[in-house]
Amino acid sequence: MSRQYETVIGLETHVELATKSKIFCACTTAFGGAPNTHCCPVCTGMPGALPVLNGKVVEYAVRAAMALGCTVTRYSRFDRKNYFYPDLPKAYQISQLYLPIGRDGTVEVGGRTVGIHELHMEEDAGKLVHDPWIDQTRADYNRCGVPLIEIVTEPDFRSGEEVIAYLESIVSINPLHGPPAIKGMQGCRRLMGDSLISLYIGVYFHRNHCKPTGLRIRKLFFRNFICGGTEAEAAHLADCGRREGLFRPIEIFGQTIR
């Protein structure tokens, strides 16, 4: 990509907390297991089933927030994020959409200070298994209700390598010298175990200090996917920016970048 452009990246990272039971019920969070054997009426949203918050989830979320330099809010709440998808039997996700448990943190990565916009708790959804041999898609609800924290950064990254360094630092945090709050590798070759990474990418045009419309890459797991996806989409945005009239300011996580 031409030197007249600068890549601007922000992250949303979903990380599983290292609890033994789910966020709103007593079902196990153990990895693996036969399909639909680690679920109950609460985590599958059956009529009349009421959630009860797991205190360990709050404790681990607070410890992770403090390790990332966040301000732990004195008052937070859960919200229903409504959307329909086959792996979400309740047709809504319980998350912290408006009042997260942590805000305004910072973490040092490779000589760069990365701002943490917010950290909030939420529940995971299930999993769809696509079988091309019998032309069927099956739903496994074992992961419904597994506790997650979502860490949202400011748009402070400039390359895929910086993103990788940040993610590796998140894996290694051991808040307050206690037992790990974040679950690590699960016998698979993902960068962060059971984590999902979303990249928000914009491109800075040095000549007139404007950006093209940003874009989002969702559900990345592997190191090569993160680096390759960042480079490919940044080059695509720069190419769009060369076309007259396509550059304009963009907003990432509520911050307008001009």
C-alpha cells in the first residue's frame, strides 16, 4: 500500500472467562461433550426459566478490567440484544449494551499505548454444524450461556502485527496474581483459545486528512487470517480512496477520525 496512506484499526475481542459453570445457570462450561448435553431450560431460554447471575463471572470480569487499567463502574446492568439466529434459541442475547462493567483503560503493547474503550460481560451463543454430506445444518447449544467478556479498544492500531501483539498480551494477563480469569488454549490452533476477534479498519489519507468509509471483518481466529485480512482490506480501502470523492471522515467506536 502507498506510503501516503495509514491504516487505522480498532478491535472487539470476545474472550471466555475461566469459570466452571455458565453465566446464568449451573451447566458446565467444560470443552467438548456430546451435542446438547451441557444445556438446560435456562441457557436455552425455555418459557418460565429465570437466569441467576454467577458471582464468579462478575469477579473475573472485574479482575480483567482492573488488569487492563479500566475504571470499574459502580453501577452496571444487563440488556437484551434482540436478534434471530438458529444458534440463539432465546432470540436474544443477554449483554451489557449501555452500562458496561469497565471503561477507559489502557494497555502498553510494543511501545504503543492502546486505549480500552470498554469491557462488558455477556453470554455466548450456540454453534451450527454444517454437514455437506447429508445437506443438513444441526444446532449444538452446549455453548449457550458460556460467560464472555468483550474488550473494545480505541482505534489505536496501525498494522496486523500490532493487533497480534495486543492479543497475545491479553492471553498472558494474570490479574491481581490470582488464578487466571481468562480461559486459554483448548487444544486447537486458535490465537486466543475460544475467542472471536472483530477488526474495524479505516485508512488515513495524509494529503487531505480524510478517510474512506470504514469496514468490519468479523469472527477471526487465526494469526494468518488477522494479518492477511488486515493487509487485504486496508489495500482495498486505499484503492477506493484513489477514486475521486470517496474519501470522507469515518466514526469508529464513537470517535470521528478526520
